[in-house]
Amino acid sequence: MTEPLLVVQNLRCHIPSARGAVRAVDGVSLTLARGQVLGLVGESGCGKSTLVRTLVGAAPARASVSGSIAVSGTELTAMPDEARRAFVGRHVGMVFQDPMSALNPVVPVGRQIGEAVRHHHGLSRAAARARAADLLERVGVPDPGHRLRHYPHQFSGGLRQRITIAMALSCEPELLIADEATTALDVTVQRQILDLLTGLARERGMGLILVSHDLGVIAGRADETAVMYAGRIVERGPTRDVFARPRHRYTDALLGAIPRLDAPPGTRLRVIPGTPPDLTAPPPGCAFTSRCPAPGDRCAHEPPPLRVEPGDHAHACFHPTEGTSP
């Protein structure tokens, strides 16, 4: 059996605050195979971004991190900081939501793309420049040789995002993480970027994690979907199965909140009542209890374990839905 590309076991990231530790990631376990696309979804504040930033060693300052992260069989959590940064720089790429914050506004984009390969692979300036031009061409930036000399403000938002993808790919990573990478783009450009990311993952055999609060971004692109709520994964499984047969009440509520084009005029939108729990003092049982339409006696006092059903569809719910989409 082929070794998984990414194995995460019981990962926790607790962030100190004036009101106590924020349990932003609280016991997450997952695996990702080479060439596989994983969609990570949930409301804002559920821990998605903190999870992926912890994976690459960019957890918030003073955060307490525990658990295990292994990429290609190499355990990262016990590595010294410098060795970990070198390993992640060569094996993991990251695409952020706002390309302007990821790009240096006063440095030409060609030099920014080439810096990583010069640092990690020891290429000459000329070789790094050629590599940068090739990457820009592969991600669809027109006239790449000429545009290497341009600055970030001289590109549109969609092209800037393509440049950050080129930067993330510069060291031929085995794992690529896109954290809300299309949120700031219009829908046409958003689709182009998503198609580019998933196409590159299939072509190069990379693992890809797509982080989004938009279920439409994940549908049809991810092989598997993991649903996060209050710092934990509450449901995961093959994307088609999770969307067609949601089992956790939270997943069901997320899908139910999507507007339907076939709904009669005047149909009221479904909403999820209440707000997510305070992660400095999470409830002792299921974190979704106060917002759940069908809580039971156990839910308020006992955290439900993640149970795996046939088809590798897992959920953490004592009273799951019947498994039919809204």
C-alpha cells in the first residue's frame, strides 16, 4: 500500500488570549494521498485557516501546538524550526486569499518567484529567471518573459493570484494548500483559478487542500470533503457522498442554507440559528448542540466520537440525519 502524503494525528493549536486559551484546532486527524484533492469547509471562525497554517509551521505567535504532522513520512512537529522551514519550503506550497499581501509591492514578480528556487535549490540568477518565466507561462500569465519585470500593481487580481500560485509551485511541492484563494475574485476568474489548481494537482500528482467557506467551490472539484466546526472535523468522506447524504446536523444545515434556483418565488432562505461557541470555553458535549434542530440528552454532556460508516463516510453525531440532501 502506498504511504499517504500527509498524515495528521490529534493535532491541537491553542492560542493564548486575555480570556483564556482559544482552542482553534482541537484534536484534528486526517490523511491525504498523492494526487488527491481534499476540500476543507465550514463557517468563518471554525478553525480552517488556523489548521492549515499550523500544518506549515505558521501557527500564531505563542500558540501551543501538539499532535503529529507527517509529510511523506517525515515527522514535522519535532523538527527544529530552521529544519522545518527548509523542509516545508521545498515540499509544501501555500496560496493565500489576498495576493497583494503575499507579494512584495516594490519587487518585480520575476525576482519574487525566483527567490525560493535560488534559496532551496541553489539555482543561478539566470536559471531562476528562466524558471520563473516557465512557471508564469504554466499558470497562464501572458507574455511571461516580458512581464517578469513588472510589479504586482501592474497586474489584475486574477493574474496576481496566478503569480502567487507560480510562487507556491516554484520548488515543485508535493503538497499544495489553497486557503480561501479565490474569495476576493469574481466568479469567472474564480472558476479559472480553481480549474488551474485542480488541474495542476492531477497533472503533477500533488496533494491539494482547498480551504473554503463556499460549498460550491468544493463540489465537483474535491475527491473528499472534511467539514470543520468549532476546531474539530465533524464529518468527512467522499465529496459526492457527503453532499448527497449529509449525516451530521451541521453539514445538513450548511447544505440547506444554499439558495436553490428551483425554489418557488418568495421562498424564505434557511439559516442556521445562533452563533458558533466561544472557543475559550467550548461546551463539554457536542459544540453544535445549542444550534442543532434535534439535540438529545447525551449531546450537551458527551462529545460524540467520529464514527466511520461504510464507504469511509465518517461523522461525529449521536443523532445523524437520515442521509438525504435538502
